[in-house]
Amino acid sequence: MPCCGSHRLNCLLITLGLFISCSQGVEYITTCGLRCSQGLQWKSKNMTTRYHASGCHQQPSSMPSNIFEDLKILTVLKCMKERQCALFLKVKGTLILNEHIRGVEICSSSTNDFSIQCITVKFNKHNYNEFIAQPVFVEYDCFSTSIAERSSVTIRTIPYYCGVDLQQEHRVEDCTDKDIGRNIPTCRVGKLDYVIEKNRKTLSVQVSDFLEDHAYHVRLCLKWIVCEDLRTSALIEVEDPKAVTLSYSYILPCLCIEGWS
């Protein structure tokens, strides 16, 4: 019973494919926010936009070109309750502070909807000189994201000096990741167990592990280029038993069971 699958559909046949990711794993957080090197005072401002100004200043001759040392990006899960979590990006940039730099700006640009989330961090001038020529870090883990989303993250100086920045691409893990698959509601497509009763030409389908507060759809279809509806379906309401019986005419060549919330 072959069929197609997505993060919204649960089918009886899983086709193996190539999955490429440069991620370093998923972390859990209880709150999201901004953190800087100990002792460094700062103030911040958040912004979401679809346009990002690209003007820059000429770099002073006394300013080193290798201001930024590192940029790390991780996927993090912030959980409101068990198995009810949201996805964020955790970004940590490290730079050598210079007298020409008054802060940094970190932006995450989504390739899905082209939105840009930014945070500007301006350092307090009262203790600024204590950190000149020292490595400092800025870490922010409140960039919202979604399953399998590709983002481009950039950190640059304030004011922005031409070419003094770091950019890195990141792809959020999908529902095949065990932490995301278990904790993101849209990944919980349900588990389908079935028994074929050939004499009656029926399929008894048992549904488990799906969103408890959502109704669940089950249908039979024939998989060609798309899965052709056979007009044999059932809706399991929240309060209903989690089992249905569906009739079929023939199994071969491509009968498929689909389930979704």
C-alpha cells in the first residue's frame, strides 16, 4: 500500500531519501532572551521587517579587519508544557571590541517568507573602555523559526562598517529529528495500525499518538501521481473511539491509508 508522506500525512509506506543538515543538534530552553559577556552593559531593541538597509561606513584605518571571531547557530525548543514546544534559533557571536564599535546587530532572514528579524545591541559607554581589545560575546535565542526552515543569519557592527560582518546559513531540523518530532504539535501526524479483513474487504484502522484536542481524518486512496480519493473516509472526533473500519474494492496496485489532524 504505497503512498506519499509529508509532515501533515502519515502513510503506510516510508520512502527513504537523502537528508543533509549542518545542524549541531537541538537544545531545550525555558526562557528566551539576550545575554552578553559578564560585566558588559548594554541596551537592546527588536525589529521585524521585510527590508534591511544596506548602507555602510568606510572602515577606519586603525580598525582591524578581523573584528568578528565566530558565529554559532543552534535550533532550540522552548516548551510551554510537555510535547507543546516552539522553535527558535539561538545565535552567538564573538568579536574583539574596538573603540570604533558601539554595538552589534544580529539579523535572521527566512527564505520561506522573506521576513527579517533583527536585534540591535548597543554597549553602554560608561564601562565600554574596560573591554577594548577584549573578546566579548552576544547571544540571542528569540529568533522564531519553523520546521525545516532555511535562514541566513548575519552579525555586523554598529555603526556598520563595510565588509565587517559574518554571515552563516542554517537549516532547522525536520520532523525526523527525535526531539522535534516528539515536541512540535504539527509533527504528530498520528500512528496508524491496521488489520485487513479480506473476506469482508474492510480495513480496521487504529489511530494513536496524535493531537489529543484535534479531530483526526482517515481515508483510503489510490496512489498514482497524486493519491486519488476513493470516497472512503472517516472523521474521528475528539471524544470518539480511536478506531474506524473502512471498506475497499481492491488492494492492488496502490491502495493507501492516509491520516491527518
